[in-house]
Amino acid sequence: MRNLALFGLVVVTSLLTGCASLALQENMVVPATTLSTKSFDTGLKKAIVVTDVVGDEKTYGFLASNDFKTALSNSLDNAGLLIPSGKAKYEVTALLSKVELPAFAITMNATITVDYVVKEAGGKEVFKKTVVSQGVATGSEAFVGTKRLQMAVERSAKSNIGSFIDALSGFKP
């Protein structure tokens, strides 16, 4: 009987904690329908490439730099700003400078800070923006804590990318 109780405790603990799951890049992409109301300077259209996304060691357990880069590129493409091939006029780099995550909570709040830099192809910096965003996932959305955390990170990243693209809509090269 004692072994059965111990086994049950292990199963319940495993379900509640689980393993950390990386945020999925497809859930971080800002859809074209959301971006269709934005207007951009004609000099930016089909003129941007994402060259680099860098994160610190604290982000790798939940938010991979490559996935954020892909989500950023796909979102810029959805906005009509990404150059599909050829030489870009502008290069975007992003530094995932801070990721704040709760250790345990029923409602998970993830806060992400990203420093974006836009440079001309020649290397001259023309635009810089730091974006802080928050994503929330509640206990009613997912029972397992790691799934809630993953959802919160994805929402924060998506919001962050959307805010950067919003800032680009006011940029005149």
C-alpha cells in the first residue's frame, strides 16, 4: 500500500512539474491579418533581413535564439518587410537581453526584453528600439505548469515582435 501511495505521488509530481519546453516559433509569429492595418515607408518594404539574434544563457531553457529569429523573420515577412532573396537594404539584429520567468505559479507571467538594432547594409545604425513585453497563461488554459510557462513565453515573444514591427511603422529611412 505504501509503495502505491509513493508511486501516485511520483506520478502527480511529474505531471505538475514536467520538463521545460522550448517556446514554439510558430506560436511567436505575428500573423499577416494583425499586420494588415500597418503602413510602412516604401523604403522598408521587401528591404529587411534578420542577421542575428543573440540570447544569454538564461534564455536557452525556454526561448531558443534560432526560434526567435525565425519567428521575427516570418513576422517581418507577414508585414511585407522581409526581402525574400537578394541583397537587403537593412539588417536587423536582436539581443534577448532579459527573460523573467516565475519558478512556480498558477498564472504564469513571462517578461521578455529585446534590444533591436536596424543598420543600413553598410553598417550605419539607423534605428534602435528596446521592447519589453509580457505574456500570461492561466491555470485554466493548461494544467501542467511547464505548458503554462511555454504559452506565456510564446505570448510574450509574439507581443515583443509585434511591438517592434509597430515601431517600424513609424520609422522613415
